[in-house]
Amino acid sequence: MQVLAREGARRFTTARVAERAGISVGSLYQYFPNKESILFRLQADEWRQTTALLHGLLDDTKRAPPDRLRAMVKAFFRSECEEAALRVALGDAAPLYRDAPETLVHRNAGKRRVVAFLQEAAPRAPRQQRTRAAEIILMSMEAIGRTVSEQGRPIAEVDRLAAATADMFCAYLERLDRPAGVKAI
């Protein structure tokens, strides 16, 4: 991560990683066959860490679903801001692993977890609508979080944007969960 953050994806090499780690390139190749495998590992580690945090928030059944959703959005936005420099470097390398089977497994697992959360948050909504809602929430959260993190906003502003985004998601879920024919007051 240090080499990637310092050198960027274009100058990221196995030789530089081995040098920074204090090992030979040959030793590095015993664990990683190429630089793409190192980059994917860095990305996968970041995904695992963020996913564990977000799933932990969604799983906290002591809190109401809207509160858990708000906490998840806030944590995700903050995580995006904390990892902005690394994510930009990894973004340069994304074409090397974006379509890897492991990437798809990760994305699908995240989507399934949000769909399961939505079963609790909007139980009256049809499954197909909850699945679509999960896609909309995940895509929106990712796009807004990325944009906010790249702008270098102060954390208080990041939190305000996260709160506004979460409010939109909560209103959307409330509408989804409304029985057919019932209008909002």
C-alpha cells in the first residue's frame, strides 16, 4: 500500500514492492505471481474491511432499520474519504481486476446482504422491488461517496452529505414498504 500510495499505479512494480518489504523479488513471486495479483489483494483487503464494518452496522438489530441505514451510509462515506488516495491509485489499476471472478463474488455478496436487510426494512415490498432498491442504494452510495471523497471536503460536510443521502434512501424505503393504495401524509 505504501508503494502504491507513493508511486501510483503506473509506477507500481513488483521490484519496488519487494524493495519496500525488504525481500527479494523471487520471494515476492512465491506469494504473488505478478503485480496485478498484489493490486487485487490490496483491493480485496480494503473491500473485506469496509464490508465487515458495513455489515456489522446492518446486523445491529438493537437499532431500527432507518438508523442502521443512516449509520451505514455515514460509515461508507467516511471510509471513502479515509481511503481516497489509495482508491484513486487502485482505480488506475482497476481495469486489471475489475472483471475478475473474485470481484463479482464480492459485489454479489454485498448486494445479497443489502437485499436481506431490505427484507427487514421494507417487508411489504415485493422481492423484485427490494432487489432493485438494493441496486439503486449501492450504486448511488458508491457514486456519491466517491465524488464526495475526491472533493476533499471537511468531515462535517461529508457527514451532512451522508445524512442527506441516507434520508433519501429512508424515504425511498418507506415508500416501497407502503401497502398498495396507501398515500403518504
